[in-house]
Amino acid sequence: MGGEIVKLVEKYGGKVADSYALALQASRNPEKKVIVESAVHFMAETIATLANDDQQVWITNPKAGCTMEMMAKDWMVLPVADELIAKYGDDLLVIAYMNTSGRIKAIAGQTGGAVCTSSNAPLVVDWARKQGKKILFVPDEHLGRNTAVKCGMDLSSVCTLGDPHTYGVTWKTADYETDSAEMICWGGYCGVHTIFTPQQVRWWKNKGWQVIIHPESKLEAVQAADGSGSTAYLWNTVMDAPSGSKFAVGTEGHFVRNLKEQAIIKGIDVMHLADAMVDNNDNNSGGCGCATMSRNDPPHLAGMLDLLRKGEAPDINRVIAGDVVNEQTAERQRLSGDERIEMIFNAKLALNRMIEITEAAS
Ligand code: SF4
């Protein structure tokens, strides 16, 4: 998120955190009855999925979607998952990255699978492998491959399905070699994180800078870097480093700018990885911010709080588990009562499995 909204949230006692910690905000704070979320929709929906019945979740801008999540809407994933489940039965489970809708998390729950975040993905994949399961990993092909390598999997046993685009799947599952695959990756990706290249990494390393990168980036860039991990990993690695350290950080631009601001106070230099002068990129990359996430800004937050205070908050900002949002119009397609109860049940199974796996390892 942009630094201005982060400062505002911190100033008024709110919570700034990664997706794992945010997911637990409603359930860990049962006395809070109204929760306003200033991030992407899947994050607000996850909070709503784990919320108690007397807690409401609102989003400051209903058009704030994640383009990776938009490449794995339920109407794209379900037919493919059904085909694979029909073929492999109980041998297959779905791991849904946090960057998915509740409906996709519910598919994970139904198949005995779990949700994961970028920090606990290796733990969740190891957990699935110990059961001898074939994994359908949704939606990020890069996090899937990076996690497979981290878990010691042979890349020849990782199959990546086609690009799902945002308008729908145009390929056939039968065209992919899924029988011999231990992990089948959905072909979604994050446009912000896939700009990083090994050439950029080497450019910084040749100048004596350390390079750390988010695992939604391409495998070649991750393997060239000094380290990779979640936003919490990136933040802590920089902030725990001795004064005089220099880091090029490969992740979302607003995050890097916030980190740079804090790190310089400790005498640590931070630059955005894509600011390397390579690939004909002789100008500045501009920081590669996530445009959709940034639709949450201080005016939207202030406006939302004011409308809630007056009892006039629009329903379009109310986040209920199971909602599918059209990020162009902000319209919501809502499940009926019974459908929602079933979806929440299954999505909670997948989320709670992730929590159990993560807490057991810590
Ligand atoms: S940076 Fe990428 S993964 Fe994160 S919210 Fe934006 S589009 Fe989604």
C-alpha cells in the first residue's frame, strides 16, 4: 500500500501486516464488530470468512482487486479442477494461495487441501507431499515453481497449465502432461512481480548490493538472488541488517518505498530491483506499483469511515464471504444463504489447515 494510507492506519491504531496476519484479524479480535480493510478484495473476503457472525467487514474501495486473483475466478478454475478430480480422485488435493477468492479456497477445503501464503507455502506443499498427493496449485505458477524447488521437487515433475487470461481459459487440460506431474500449477501470475530478470539481479550484485526478491517472481530471477521470501521476510531481512548494508528489493513498488523510508533511518540503503540499468531500461522503472491495490487511498478510507459513522455505508463496500466482484464496475455477485454456509464451511477447512500447519511449525 502507499505510504500515506499506511501512516494513517498506524496513526489511528490499525493494523499493518502481511496476508497471514491480516487473515486472522477478525477471529483474533472478537470484540471488534466492524472491520474496515484497505487492501485487495481477496484479503477482505478472507477476514470475512474467518469472522464471527456478529462482525462486519468493509473494504475502502470495492474495485481494489488483485489481477492474479482475477486470473482464477471460480468459473475458470472449477471446470478444470472437476476434470482433474474426476481423473485422479482422492489422490489430488488443491492448494489455494491466499490470493484467491473464497470460492477457490472452498475447492481446496473440499479436496482435503489447504490455503497457503508466500511465507508458509513450502510448509503446506511439504504437508501435501508427505501424504503422497498430487497437488493442483492455484493461481500463481511462479510461486508454485519456486516453492517446488524450495521443497526439493524435480522441476520435470511440475506441470504448468496455460495462461487463463482474465476473460477465461482457451486451452484444454488434455493438452498438458498431468499424469506424471507431482504438482500442476494454474497458469496465473502477477504482472507486478514478473518484470524481474536475472540480468537485473546480477547488475545490483556486481555493484556489491544484496538482492532479495518475492517468490511471485520468475524462478530464474529468484535463483539469481541472495534470498527470497514473503513481504515479512523482505522487511525483516532489511531492517535486521547492520548499518551500511545495501539491498535491491524485488517486490511491489509502494512496499519498497515504505521500506526505503524506514531503512534509511537505520543507515541501510534500499533500491527497487527493477531500477537496474539493464534490458534497455535506462530510465527509472517508476517502482512498479500495484495499480489495483492502490485504489485504496486516504480519501477512500476517510470517506468509508465517515459513511459508516453516519450509518450510510453503501452495500457495494460490504464484503461477505463468497462474493464475486467485477473489478471494473465493483458489482458483487452474492451467494444465497445455503450456498454461502457451505462455501464458508469448506473455505474455513482450508484456512484452518493452513493455520494448523503453520502454528505447528512455529
Ligand atoms: S502486487 Fe500482484 S499479487 Fe499483489 S495484489 Fe497486486 S496483482 Fe495481486
